[in-house]
Amino acid sequence: MNVTTIIELENREVEKMTGAKLVFTQEQIDSNIVETCVDCFKYDGSEECIPTDEAMERVFNQLKGDGVIPESVEAFSYEMPSCERLKKDVYSEQDMPQKVILSFVL
């Protein structure tokens, strides 16, 4: 039997663990709908883009170090925020998707 554990994290929690900000990209689906996804992570004042896989590996290791994830767990998966919504002229931080899902199997 496999037991899957899901950890739901707020964007700000993930940013704190990685020390970098989520960078969102927007793709126009049609004239009224925009899809927003996480592209990568960036440190403040840097133009270097940290790959999402690398950033989420840091989150996984931080959670293991904190004892949230058992030491025996070696593999994990994650889902980054993504959403489709009606297009508007100006987007605020609150408009961005807010949840990151990390899961692993015991």
C-alpha cells in the first residue's frame, strides 16, 4: 500500500524557503482569457532565473530538514500555480495564483 502525502504551501512560504521570488508568465488564450503560470524564481536584484525544479528541490530539502517530510522519503512531485482568468488591464499580486502543492509517497 502506498500513502501519498500532500503539502499545500502559500507562494510566500515557498519564496521564503528558496530565498527567491516566483516569476509569473502570462499567455493570451483568446482575446478575453489569460493563463498565468510560474516561469521560474529570481533573487531580488538579480536577473538570473533559477529553474523551478531546482527551487522546489530546495523546498523539499528544507521541509525534510525541518522534519515535516520523513528522512526516508527520496522522491517528490510538485504542482506550481496556474490559472486561467478573464483579461483585465492591470494585475496585482493578489490576482496571481497562490498555492504550490508538493507531494510524496511513503
